[in-house]
Amino acid sequence: MNVREYQALTPYSTALEENWGKPPGNLNADGENILVYGKQCGNVFTSVQPTFGYEGAPMRFLFSKSASPHHCFAAYYSFVEKIFKADVVLNFGTHSSLEFMPGKQVGISDVCYPDSLIGNIPNVYYYAANNPSEATIAKHRSYANTISYLTPQAENAGLYKGLKQLSELISSYQSLKDTGCGQQIVSSIISTAKQCNLDKDVDFPEECVELPTKECDLVVGKVYNKIMEIESRMLPCGLHVIGEPPTAMEAVATLVNIAALDRVEEGISSLPSILAESVGRNIEEIYRSSDKGVLKDVELLRQITEASRGAITSFVERTTNSKGQVVDVSNKLTSILGFGIKEPWIQYLSDTKFYRGDRGKLRVLFEYLGILPR
């Protein structure tokens, strides 16, 4: 876009010169023209919104009355509305720069830059559901009609390299500690744990000191609890794809974490607490003793975690399509609960030590998981 065209299409361009000088300026310009980056495919123009301009402190826009968008930013919206003649702007991602441009915080008027920039174009905005506060800013400062999308599904981080080796050593200790090899395996566990920098989180005894069995169990229990914590950390599975339901494996990790919380006000018990009760234990006591490194309770917590994942996996697998995507959960849940079919989570737990889990509480929990938005 040449300077003359830009000035004709952008009546407020002279107000930007105080901060950015005469157009075309230094940002996204070749010295003579302002560059609008994008790709036109038929009647769709796809582009990346220009940067703020203040790379060092972009949020100064919110607090400076004299700040303004740069010439390229203004030219971009002039192009979209008056040259491309867009029927609608569809924003992807959280969040845009438009709603943070200078102007009044409430009661936006034609002297505010968000109003000047968006002009008369309808502004539709895909916005992450976990950020309602900034979505509200987008609504009242850029006239956005927001469409919420769920954040990407998350998966457990798992173990790798030294941490995986450490897990194998702990398994060896549990099966061989009474054969006279326990002390040697504990030494290997301590050495490997230090290589993984776990000595920053776990206090280890001096090397070459022989420990009684109870102390060995405590050291191993503390390391075991720590690597379980690392393994269960949640990592997002890429980006959200609009219109694509999550795969079964993506859904499982998220649901396991949702199911791990008691919802007293709704009369819903967490899955770990239901499983703990089935073996005569209280889940909070198990959590506390695991944190202290009590080996038998760390192992029980691992079994509860694995059983939780297995029960939810069995449920999710009954709600997937041929592509392995989770679809039509409510209808399939109704068929599971309404026609005397043995619930998949009950089928799974019947082969574990938690087979006595309260069926009524389990049903209430899985009904809740089945009506969550996907």
C-alpha cells in the first residue's frame, strides 16, 4: 500500500505521526510502501496481525495516553476493510493486539484506537475458554463476538532416560530387597537419583553408609514419590484444532485429573478416594504418608493412579469413533447406564484389588465425566 493510498483510507493516520513519524515509517515498510503480509485464497485473506511495535514493553499501550498503533498496524486494518472489503474478521488465538490499543478502558468511542481500527467490520473471535477475563476485554474494547474453545488436551509427561532407569531400579528393589541385594540396589538408586538432580528435592544419607531396612525403604519411598510426581505432570498435546474432537488417549489424561478432585457441593467423590475406600484406606492419609516416603503407601498410590487411568480408559474407549476420537459421549453414556449393560469401569476394576469400589459413587462420578464439554 503506497503512502498516498494509506493516508486516504486512514483518516486518523496523522495522529500516529507523533509516535511513529511520517508514513510509511520503519516497521513493515520498504521505504516507499507499507507492507501488508498475508495470503489471499479466493475470498479468504489469511494473515498474521502486525506486532505491537513496542517490543521491549508492549503493555505500555494500556497505561500510556499518548501511545498509538504504528502505521503498518493501521494500514493493515484499512486494507482488510476498504481494499479487501472483508465481510467479517475471524481472529484465531488468544490474544490479539487490537483490544489492547490505546483508548478508554470502558465506553469505547470513535476517538479510541480499537474503534478506529476495526471500523465497521464484524469481529468474531475464537478465544480460549480458560481466559474469560481477557475475553471480556476483547468484547468491550474491540466489539468481539467470542466463540470459546477448550484448551488443548494434556498428557502425562512420563519418564525418560535416567528417570526411567530409576523407576526400574525401584521395581528391582521391591522384588529383591529381602534377598540380600537391597543395600546394593539402594546405593544404585541414590547414585542415579543424584545424576537426575533429585538430591535437590530429596535428602539422601551419606554414601557408603549401610542403612537398616526401614531406612532403605524410606529413601526408596521418597525417590519413588518424587518420580511419580514428575511422571504425572501434565503437558499440552499440541494446539487446539477447531472441529476436531480429542483422541481417546488425549482425553484420558485430562479426565483422570478431573476425576481426582472431590466435588463435595455436588455430591461427587473423587476416583482415588473411592478406590482407597474399597481397600479400607483414606486417600488423604495415603497422600500424606506418600509425601513422607512410606514405601508401601507410595506403591498403593501408584496402584490407585494406574487403576484410575485404566477405569477411565475403559470408559473413553466406549465413546470413540472409528478414528479413535471421543464423540457422542452423552448418548453412549445413556446406553451404558440405561439398559443394564455392565459399566466398563466396573468391568475393568473387577480384575484389580479395587473391585469392591462403591458402584453408586462410581456411577455418579462417571455420569459427571460424561456430561463435561468436549
